[in-house]
Amino acid sequence: MSLEHKTEQRKAVVLAHLELAFADITRSVESGWIDQEFSPLGSRRHIAAVRRRVARRKPGAELDAAIVGRRYLLSIDALAEEYFRPVPRRVRLKRALRALLRAKPANCNGVSS
């Protein structure tokens, strides 16, 4: 088997995998519901939003969040509301500090000696 043929086979496998992965996302969006795996909010914020919305739901209200097994689902509209939801300053500051603490130094200058 030539190197070119092997490279083409690998490309075909990667492309097939991407096609399947994007098909899952597309189906999810087309159904009108997004789970935590594909959420632009990130898994933790998505799950927190679903729990909050499920807890405050009133009887007869339109369904915008649901928990099905281990999947936490938000409707597209609810996801957009959560995405653009105003965040208090102290929460923004906490998130920024956490991100800074988790970040690795870009070079050896950031390492203490």
C-alpha cells in the first residue's frame, strides 16, 4: 500500500467522522433542543441554566428546559436568552480570576523560580 493511498484512506476516515459529528449537532439544532454536550455556554453553565429553569417553571408554562436521563436540554430560544443574560460584575470577576489561575504561562517568564 502506497503512502498516498494510506493518506487518502485516513482523510476519508476523518471526513466521515466529522460528517457524523456535525450530523448530531445539526439534528439537535433542527429538533429545537440543545444538550450540554453541544452548548456554547459550556457544560456547567448549561446544566445550571436547565436546573434553574426547571425549578422555577410554572404549571402550564411553555416548556423551555428539560432533564431527560443524563441530558440537560434547553430550547433554542432559552439558550439564546441564557447566552445573552446579563452577568453581575462579581460573577464576571470571579470567572476572569478563575480563568487566569487556570491559564498556563506562555513561556518560562511566568514560572516562579
